[in-house]
Amino acid sequence: MTTGPGKRQQALLRAVHEAGDRPVLVVPPGAAISDAVTWRKAAKALAVKGKLRAIYIRQKDVRGRWRRRLAVVSVDSGNFGNVLPNNKPDWVAIAPPSVCSEVRDLRQALIGALLGEFVNRPTAEKLFAEAMEYTAAHGPQPVDHG
């Protein structure tokens, strides 16, 4: 039976304390797959115990592609990440839509909510483009407050 957090958990707690409100990546860049699994398990254990909050952030990889990366912040941090909750584990905090940087996902969710049904991304982008064309051609419509 362990008496406290392991060395990776201690390292994550220390890094979060030093980083303040900035997110700390769970898996160090260039880590081996076995090390990455160990770091993720350490983050999960701390998040489940409520000692820190796990979030997803978007970062570019070495090829310039946007990737979802697991990060941790303190429990009282205002940082909830910037990735919408698609296929996320239960122990990872959800980013509120107001702080999401994934504009296309947000558009898709909003258009789906307005229509009352699921809308795939290409359809959502097409509807948004049509709305922008209409607005550009006809100008913004006045709102009747009466």
C-alpha cells in the first residue's frame, strides 16, 4: 500500500503549482509510449482524487497539424482548456463553449441546436456560408423589439 503520490504524481503537482494558471502538458515532448501511458495514469489518479483538473488543449505538432493534448491545471484554475468534449474520458474537465477555440465545432453545435437536430460539419459550414452571403447581400436585419 502506498503512502502518498508517486514520483510522477509529485512532479505533476509541483509543475502545476509552479505554472500558476497556465496548463502543464502531462506527457513530455518526445516521451516513449510506455512513459506516456505512465504520465497519463498519474494525471488520471490525481484528477480522480480531485487534486488537480485534467483538460485538453490544442497544440500544433511537429508537422503543423492541430492535435488535442492532455494537460493539467490546479483545481481552482479558471482554465478549462479549449477543446470541445468529443470522445473524452469522464475524468477530463469539459471546456465551456464560450472559451472554445474550435470555431467550426462551435458553429456545428449551434446550428444543430437552432435546427433541433444533429448537423454534420460540412452541412453546418455550408449553412453558415449561406447565412454570411445573405447578410453580406442584404445587410443585417433589424430586430423588432415591440
